[in-house]
Amino acid sequence: MKILVCISHVPDTTSKINFTDNDTAFDKNGVQFVINPNDEFGLTRAMWFKEKQGASVDIVTVGEKDVEPTMRKCLAIGAEKAIRVDAKPVDAFQVAKEIADVAKNGEYDLIIAGRESIDYNGGMVPGMLARLIGAHFINTCVSLEIEGDAATAVREIDGGKETLSCKLPLVIGGQKGLVEEKDLRIPNMRGIMMARKKPLDVKQPVTEVTKVEFKSFSKPAPKGDVKLVDAENIDELINLLHNEAKAI
């Protein structure tokens, strides 16, 4: 079984966010980047298939050269090959189309993507990718088992979970549940040294077409001052919640 894991290079959530060029571009200065958490759950699950079932695992990222440290970390965790599409990711369709070209050429049986990245939270790439390559698609996936060419997956739905089965090829949008946080892998020294020798191929993009133009970014408005209400003054509390907070 050949597995392709889609990796996003995203800012650590503890980083302070700023914008440049009149608030039209994200300022990367001083920002720590990490593997997108949903993708990391997927990569760890792929490592399980590699160790238990002998699957081969490649990773793919659409990004410029600054994403390579994140890709090397994935190689250190255990992926065998990395593919970087040398393009700045702008919108979901562009990213999906680039990954689709890699997937078709690689003839992968299973493509694991995160259900969404934590920077833009669009959640559109996995579904678009599945449509472009003609594969089955299961989103919000929290469990996945493969036997031969048959897949059984569990996904979260409103009010519960749903179990689905299909044939490969399959694209999933994974999240926590594929593995738990305690199961995530930290690269050891041997893995880091081996990662330096593993192939990291750079591929030119297949299209320059993008569907989105960024007009401006803005931070959430700062929180207002806290109003303290005496515990005995219920009428004032109700008045504030109704007329100011519009909560009731």
C-alpha cells in the first residue's frame, strides 16, 4: 500500500501574529512554524500502517523553501520521501490541484490530509483533492483501518459517529482520534540523522491559476473592560445581558 500524507506548514498557536504591506500579507518574522496538528495525527497513523502492514509513506507540501525544516521533521518521524511543490499556497483549489498532480503520478492508494489547517481553517483541500483524482472521500475521520483494498473508517457527525466502508483509493480528512496526542512521535537522533539522507524532491507547479485575492487581514477587536455586578443585584445583571451584551 502506498500512502501520501499532506503536510501544512503553519504558525505555532503561541506565536504573536502581525501583518505587513498595509495589512495584506502575513508577517513571518519571529514566528515559529510547526506541522499542522491535524496532519500530524494523520502522519502518525500512516507510520502505524508502515510498521504493521509494510506500507510506504511519502509526504507532500505546497510551499516555498522555508517549509523544508517542517518536511525534514516529517522525514525524521519516519516518512520515506518528501515532495515539495515549489509554489506559494494561496487558495484551496490551487493546493488541491498541485497535490492531485503528485497523487496521480505516484499512484497512491491512500491519501491522508488533515481535515483543515489551523491557519486559515478552510477545510476544503481534502474534498477537492478527492474529486480531482476520482477517489472516495471521508472527512472528519477519527478512525481508519485498511484490509487489502478495503477501508473502514469512523467519522464524527452531529450528535455522534458514523462508520463507513469503501474501496481504495481513498482520501481522508483526519483529525484527533486517528491517534491520540500521547501517541504523537518526537524525532529521535537516529531519525534526524537518517532524514538528512532521505530524498526531498522539488517539483514545479502545474498551474499559476488562483481563485482568491487577499484584500486585508485584521486582528480580533480587543476585549472591553469587565463590568462587575453585585451578587444581590440580579435586575442589573439581567439588564446588562439583555441590552448591552445582547445575550438574552
